[in-house]
Amino acid sequence: MEEVTRKLVGLLDVAPLGDDHFSGESDDLGFPNVFGGQVLGQGLMATSRTVEGRLAHSMHAYFLRPGNPHRGIDYEVQRVRDGGTFSVRRVIARQDEREILTAMVSFQVAEDGFEHQFDAPTAPDPETLTSEQTLREQVRDLIPEERREQMMKERAIDIRPVEPEDPLRPEPADPSRQSWFRARGPLPDDPVLHRAILAYASDFGLLATSMRPHGAGFSTPGMQVASLDHAIWFHRALRLDDWLLYDMDSPSASSGRGMNRGTLFNRRGELVASVAQEALIRQRQG
């Protein structure tokens, strides 16, 4: 396992404090606030630690306040229900006694049933694409100096956009985008960990889809951008040390909010997960 991936696995490995409380560290990725995917992944890992013999099939989260990337996070898990097939957990993430995220996670025992799915979209092979790490190097000198070191750190998730965009000078485009991603290096055979890393990685790039038609991005003057909620459905077994195609679109934007959707397919064309997120994309004038 590569060192940067080892650090991500350690980041998601929340520490038990007793009474269904867990503690997670934070990682500064160069964003103004703690990365939302980190809180999703740690919250999913915390709830999974209170369930046996069942895997998460869905997570529905609300981001309540921005988190501080330099402070740890406390996760309180509440055992809502344990039925014959399903278990439900609520998790509350706090910093300095203030809630920054709340989520419901549902777990299910493995069982057989009907199966169907949409066909996987077409996309070039990931080996033919340039990684985001390389693309960031090309605009290194344009990144604000106070954030440059953190933004340029190698990340544990190798993301390869199908149609790279200029993050500093975005042009209006269709509200859809694709990227391949995977963890750098092999991972343990732990389905809980793979789901937690997917939750973490699913927050990369999704929000920006709703800004594409408007020629706006995170660096556009006056933009106030934040994830409001985030939902994930796990459909099939998955591995994050093999490539997943993230097919994203934004069906609507209105009232300062943008709706984003994503479907994730493995290289065999199997639909392994779906994601939906609404985001604040408010542009202040003056």
C-alpha cells in the first residue's frame, strides 16, 4: 500500500471512545473548510462499527456547518433499529460541541433478488487520461500561495477527468462530466473500508457539475459554494483499488442551489453505486 493511501485508511479508521462515540482526525486538502467527503467516510465508518454481519446500502447526510480542517471531529452513533434484515443508525458529527453533519445510514444482510441496471456509459480508458495531480501541476503558479502547498499534496485518490476543465477560467458547458478514479495502490479485502473510501471520493468533483452551464467555478469572484446534503446508495460489491467511472450530471439549478447526480460503474460495466447531492451555488454581487 502506498504511503498516501495508508494515511487515508488511517484517517477513516475512527477511534472508539466508548458508548458508541468515535474520534476522527482531520486532513487539510487546501480547501477553506474540512473536506465533506472526509466527514462522510468517517461517519460511515463509525456507524459500521456498531453493526455486525450487515453492510451499508444507503447513507443520507446533511451538512450543517463548515468544519475546521485543523481540528478533530467527534462522531456520536445512535442505534435507531435492528430488524431481521435491516439495521438503521444515526450519526452526528461535532466539532467544539457544534454539529457539522448529521446522517442516517441503513444496513442490510446479504440476500439474492431481482437484478437490472442501466447500461454503462461510454468513456475512454483511464490509462489514456491525464490525472488531476498532473493537471494541478500545470497551474501551480496560479494557485494562491497560502493554499498552494496543501493543494499540491499528492492525494490518495487518483482522479482522471475525461474532459479536463480550466478551474481558474471555466467556460460554459453542458451540465455533465465524467471521471475515472481509484485509490493509489492495493487495499485490504474489507468491504466496509471500500464503502467508506467510496463515500470519501464521491464528494470530489460532483458539486462543480451544477456550475458548468454558467461558466462558473470555485475560483469565480463572488461565488459562495457548499454542499448542503449528500446521499449514497451502494448497489453491488465494489473495490476502490480498481477503476470506477463516475458519470455525473446536473438536471437543475435554481434559487441559488444546484442539483447533482452521479452513477458509478466498474470496468465490467456493473453499476456499483449512485450518488445525489444538492449544493449551494450562490454568486454574490459587488
